[in-house]
Amino acid sequence: MATNKIDRIDREIAKTREKLAEYQNRLRELEAQKTEAENLQIVQLVRAVRMTPQELNTLLSGGGIPGMGASAPDAQEKEENHDEI
């Protein structure tokens, strides 16, 4: 009886390990699909703004978007500046 119980547990362990391997493989596949979709989205966004490779490099280096001046102050900053006058 104890041997049957141990055999049953061993079979359950084997099944669980198989399922775990399947789930790990599926997880890797899903992560790869997600990365591919994110990369595609980035490429589409870059193409939509029609940046040159040099402009993209500058932007990614933290230099801002070439050819664009400092951003306009937002409404709260304008309001604060108006109050000071």
C-alpha cells in the first residue's frame, strides 16, 4: 500500500514537472512575442515622426529633439509668472 502511494506521488511529480516545462516554454514564447511587438511599436513611432538616424541617436542620448527649442512653459508656470508681475 505504501509503495502504491509512493508510485502515485512519483507519477504526480513527473506530470507536474512536464507541465512546468511546458509552461516555461510557453512563457519564453510569450515574452519573445511581447518583445517583438514592443520593438515593432518603437519602429513605427520613430518612422511616424520621420527622424533621421542621427536625430534618433541624439534623442536617445538625452539631447532632446534636434531643431526644437525649449518647450513652452505649461499653464501653471504661466499663471505663476503672471502672479509675480
